Amino acid sequence: MAAGNLSPRQKMINMMYLVLTALLALNVSKEVLQSFFEVNIGIERTTSNFNLKNSETYSAFNNAAENNPEKYQKVRDNALEVRKKSSEVVMYLQEMKYELVSAVDGGKVYLGKTLDVLDEDGKPIEDKVIIDKSFADLTENQKKLPIAWLKNKSNRDKSGSLFMPKSLGQNKRKANILKNKITDYKDLLISLVDSNQSLIDEINMVCDVSNKGAGNKLQTWEEYNFVDMPSVGALTILSKIQSDLTNLESEVINYLKRNIDAKSLKFSSAEGIAIPKSNFVLRGDSFRAEIFITANNENQNPDIYVGKYDSLGGGQYSMIGDEGKDYEVVKVVNGKGLFSKRTISEGNKKWGGLIAMKTERGTKFYPFSGEYLVAAKTAVVSPTNMNILYLEVDNPLKISVPGYTAGEITAVINNGKISPLKKTLGEYTARPSKKGKALVTLYANVDERRTKMGDMEFRVKEVPPPKAEVTGAKNINGSMVIDKMMMVNAGGVLARLKDFDFKGVRYTVVSFRLTGVYKGEQMKEETRGPQFSNNMINIIKNVKSGNTITISNIKAKRVDAKNTAVRPLDPLVLEIK
């Protein structure tokens, strides 16, 4: 799979983008965090499958070198160098995963089979392998076991402080060491694939550790992956890197294997291989895979069938059912079958079939099988200030669709308008025009079709009412106190909105009533607008110290919006000093 052949849809199903874009939401539910951990489990399972395939291929290299060391020793040595370097990086990633889980879960790490049964507090009920040692003290078998449970999935501090501590120099930080190891691994792989540009492009794409973002948002690869990242996100990223590097290992050693003279080399482990574009597919999109046989004859394309089959014994097989209905014949190009199947339902899907090769002794069959996960399409729309939208306010939103860049997304709202603020970063503003509800819907191009990816409904509320105040009044022991002449000079009543995160919201007083004792009688005066009338000023000037002035029936209106109602405000009682 060459990087140049990646379509927008194929980019979508790249798990790295899934994790990184989904975690842009500031308020992530427990259910979403758990789904990330389940994705991590699926990635680890895929890595394990690649390891099994790779082990079989290395056995083939060993057999070839033993039979003809003069001819095949060098290619075997190259393959083993790949294995050594891959194991080194993958084990370092495993150590980082172990240390991360240990740090966020109080020094305890659950290893082995995934924990499915939990109590009310989310704690595992079943007895599993619980480790409270350092990674260096584990047995070799324990080091290879998958992480079975992560309790504190939302911790945002540990991955950054653990892998990029400010107390250590850059070259001693685990994230930087990992980056260097990936770069060394990339250089080794490229040196072994001759001038195969397609494979070189893929290696460069998977091992890309360049800076991310642009302008003021530019981040190093290390910062992008580990700083301010929820622990489950960092864990999934590390597993994804493991899977990608193991997949690259498979691609390179199979390239080396295919470039050996098939006639003179007797591979004892020749088999059918199915390499999916991704083991994670969104519902409604197509699962795609390349199907081929290792050590194949370049002069002959195999026949490939996808579906259920029966074993007839003696290495012979037969497909079950009718062609086109119960099983498919796959188109073969350059020895590889290109399989595509549109997904309908969610869940873990198993698939497989037969590869048939014609030989001098008849047709030989090679079974293959695999599995992939189909998930529901998801969209992430997060208000960056609160969990509601305010009427006639530019509410900032962070928008993303797993697997798509922000620039590939279109956002629509059914109440008011939505505008890109920084579209390339997924930053928008939504400005509802009426109270009630607003629906934000996200679209993206999938296989050149405008496809709805998801939506989110928000409540639309009025901006909170402001508080009335008079300039110069101070809160003393719970009472608002003001100097008489200071109140006169204040000139009127203000309406101020405090502790509100949105800029540009302004209120003005449209009317109010002032009550005070004037010449021994209680006097009331009403006025329109925010200013004290002349009669009000006379009342203020003649109120004796220690008495109070009450400002009531205060009404205010937003001056930055058209469709908002007049708001009644709480009365204001002022003690004259």
C-alpha cells in the first residue's frame, strides 16, 4: 500500500487520526474513553496476528539459508536485522505502555486477557495477572503480554510528565528516544528495499515524526502525541505505532521474500496472505484488502476466491455455494487480489477464502483468513466554553470527524449560522438566532459522495441576566455603601455581565425606579434610560447619611443583539454614607 494511493476514505480509517481528532473534545464521556480502550485492544490483536505471520516468514528464510547458504545467507541476514530492529522498537513501546498504565493506576498493571467483568466502581472482578514490579523486572513472557485494563483513562498529565519531563535533557526523554528509534528503523528499512518507490513512500509515511500543525499551533511530534493527552489516548497511540511498525516489518520481509528466485528456493511455509488497508472500518464504508501468495511466480497470477470453503483432504479445497452469490472471484493485478466489500452492520467480522495456483502437479490451494472491526460513524462537536449554545452569541466550537482533516469537513446548523474561525484547526463559531434547540450536522466526502457523518443537538438559552450597579458603590460587610456625591456624579445605573466567558455581550438599562426619603417623605421616581433624572438627583442629595436608596423595577436590554427580550434585574439597595 503506497502512500500516494491513499484516498480520503483510506485516511479516515487510519487509527492514528481517529485517536487524535476524537480527543480534541474537551468533555469526553466515560463511554467514549472506554471505546478508545476497546480500539486499543483491537490494535493489539492485529499486532499479534502480524507477529505470527512474520514468525512464519522468518522460518522460511532460515530454511532457505540452511539449504543454500551461499545464495540465501545474505538475504536471511537482512531479514533478521529487520527483526532485531523491529523487536527493539516494539519492546521499547511496550515498556512505555507499561510505565504509563503503572503511573496512572497506582503502580498496578493488569496483564493478559482483557478484563470484561467489572464491579460498580469499574474494578475488575476476575482474578488476573496483577503486576506491581518495574518493567525491567518482568519475565520475558510477561513483557509481551497485552495490557488488560486501564482504570484512570482520562488522566491528561502523566503521559507528558512521564515521557517528556522538563527535568531531563531532550535526548534523555523517552518520547525523544522513541522518535530516534523510529527514525533509525525507517533508515534501515529504506536501505533494504532497493528503489521500490511505492514501499519507500509507505515507510516514510508510517515513520513520519516531523512537526505537526502550522503557525502558532506548530508542535513537535513528541508534544503532539503525548502532551495534554488522556492516558487512554496515549496508550492507544503507542499501540498504533507498534502495529504500524510491525506491519512495515511484514511488508519489508515479504518484499525480500518475493525477490528471491522462486524456482530454486523451496519455501516450506508458502501461504496465502491477506493484508487489509485497515482492520478498523466505519459502517457504510468499504473494507478493502490485498490478497496474495508468498513466493509467488511472477509469470502466473493466482485465482483468488473470497467466501466459505470446504476441505476435501489431501490439500484440496472447494468453495461453498454459487459464484457471485455465496462467494466472490477477486480481480488480480500483479499477483495481488484487490478485494473490496461495503460494510452494513457493526461488529467484528471474519472473512477468508482460497488462493489457487496452477503447478506441474495440478492446482494447489492456499487458504487465508482474517478479521476486521466495523464501527459506527462518529462526529465530534464540542462547545469550547459550556455544554450549551447561547442566543445571538458567537459560541466557539471544536469540530472533528475521526479520520478526516478539519479542512475536509462541512458543518451545518439549523438555527442561526455557523462560521469557520480557523477551519484547518476545526475551530468554528455557532450563532443561534432563536431559543430552543439547535442541531449541528457534519458532512465529509466519502468515495466522492457528500456523506453525513453525524450530528449533535444543543440547547439554546438566553445569555444570563446582568447585575445592576452604580459606579462607586462598595460592598462593606454585606451591604452596598456609597458616598452621596459619588452617587450623584455616577449619573445613573449600569447593567454589567460578570463572569461570562463570551466576548461582545453588552446590556444597557432601559428604565428603573428610585426610592428614597426626601424632606421627611418617601419619594419615588421612575425614568427611562440609564441616567438619573433631575428629581432623582434631588432625592439623592437630600437623603441623610445612614439611610438607604432603593433602585428597583430595573429593566435592561442587550445592545449587541436584535431578537433578545428586555430582562428584569434584581433591585439594588444602597446605604448612603
